[in-house]
Amino acid sequence: MRSLAHGTRTPHALLGILLTALATVVALLTAAPAAQADTLICEQYGSTVIQGRYVVQNNRWGTSATQCVTATDSGFRLTQADGSVPTNGAPKSYPSVFNGCHYTNCSPGTNLPAQVSSISSAPSSISYNYVSNAVYNASYDIWLDPTPKKDGVNRTEIMIWFNRVGSIQPIGSPVATATVGGRSWQVWTGSNGSNDVISFVAPSAIGSWSFDVMDFVRHTISRGMAQNNWYLTSVQAGFEPWQNGAGLAVNSFSSSVNTGGGNPDPDPGGSAQCDVTYATNVWQGGFTADVTVKNTGSAPVSGWQLAFTLPSGQRITNAWNATISPSSGAVTATPAAHNATIAAGSSATFGFQGTYSGSFAQPGEFRLNGTVCS
């Protein structure tokens, strides 16, 4: 009988090797796809899709100097930004990433345009990279229009200035200081000749933030610059450079729009479709609040959100029958599963406990999915 010397394989051993090799091939074929390669865009209005759902655009319109963006898996970076324009005029471009529709260019799978009254929430997250050797703002844009517009300029532009470097300022003039999304902002309003603009300017640079776009939409409505029966057409995050700008980047961006909440056909005049009862028990330094939200409209309200602003010095420590975020300032109550729908003529209740300093006061206004309640 021949011995099994080195280099000799039994039939079973050969079969094992074959099966191992086959498994390796299958693993390679079924492995997760490689990350998307970075894409350089230098065309004036060039764009590309990232994550299969957002559009990155170069969007150079105020200068003939070269500008290039590099689209990444999670955002983009401004790799070349030649030239400059006067700081007392319009910027030279708006390289950005967006969800929705911009001049007929719609991001894949978007549910925008969507009527404001149908949107229960629009959570978004953004992370920026800043540079110091340029003049620019980091701007998050929210576009509104009375029609489901997919092309051209929209009626009202909401701008959130996360940062600004250099002697630049928003369109119009400052009109107020407001707390939106739990942060304090200087509010500017004006017109650029084509559309109305409301700008929320951060007092200091914000590098990253997760927030609800609808907080800013509802505040804009409260100032008479939009209506509940208008449409949200796109949300965009990027930069407006006046001078240079290479190195600026959106490190990451996410945006979703949750529809199905609110009254499908709100009264354009803004008459209330809801009634809120706010009952409190107050002691030194603390309080509880029991909130009853009644749907006075003729249709059920699903996936509702109740927005209100806690007076200064108040902070929520715990809540029941709803989730309330953030814990102070302009807050939004989101229902639990068992009370997520309020039938016409019916009510939902929730409550919370909190602390306060100074004198105690109640919120001045409540909004159910953007509609002011009585």
C-alpha cells in the first residue's frame, strides 16, 4: 500500500479544498458593494447622486471662475473655489446637497414637494467642516411655495446660518431674536427681488446638529411668510462663498420627511382646528402639566405633533404618553403609539414634570401640526 507522503491528497481532502474555494468565491460575489468612489464635479450646474437618495450640486452662478466640488459617500467638499465677488452683494455660488427638487432636478425617491399640513416631522442632520481663509456662510436652505413647484424660484426661502466668516450679512434686516429648535437665533427678513427670505443666524458657529426642519417652517408661518396649505419643495445644505472657499465641506447630511400628520385641507385663513387645555400643579422650583389636545376639525389627525415654547427658566425632566424634545425652549410633543391618532371631536392627553426658576408662567401658544390652537 502506498503511503501518504507530503504532497499527496486523498479524495476527501481534495473535495474539502474545492468546497472551501467555492465558498470563498460565493463570499466575494455576495459581499457588500464597495463604497462609492468620490466624484469630481466642475461643470457650472453639474450634479451627482449620493447614497441613492440625495443630490450634490456644484451650482456656480455668480462668477465665471472655476469651482469644483467632490461628492463623497456622505456629503461633499469644495475642492476648488477660485475668484471673489463684493461682500455687499450676492455670493458667487451655492454648492450643496439636497433632498427634494431644484430646477426640475429631483433627488431619487423623494416625497417632496409635500403640503406642509401633511408633514408631521422632517428630521435632518448636518455636519460641517469650516475654513478660516475665506468669506462665506454655511447655510441650510428650506424652500416653500404655494404650489407643488419642481422648477424655478420658490415663494419663500428659509435660511439657517450655521456659521458666517467675513463682513457679510443676510438679506433684509434683523427683526427679532427667537428660540427655534431649542436654540437662540437672530431673525432677519427681506426679499432678494425674486422671493421672500427669512434667515435664522446663529450667534456662534454650529459644527453639527440634528433638528426638525418643521420647527423653522412653523415659525415662518407664524410670521405670516408662508401658510399651512403651501408646499415644502426641497431642503438643501451647503455654503455661499464670496471669496475663496476651498476646504469647506459637508461631512454628512441626512433628511427625511414624514407625511400623514395634520389636517389634509387646512383653512388658509389660519382658523384653529384644535383646542388645548393646559392644567398645571406648581410648587417651589417644580411643576407638572397635564395637556389635553382636542381635534376640533372634521377629519382625524394622525401622527400629530404639538409645538409650544416653554417660558425661560423652565426645563422638562420627564414626560408620559408623549415624547417631548428638547427639554427647554421651543419644544415638540410627539405621541405614543396608543394616542397617535385623534379622531374628529376627540382628544388626546399627555403630561410632563419639570423644574423652573424665577416666576412661573404658562406657554403662550400651541400649534398642532403647524395650526394654531385656541
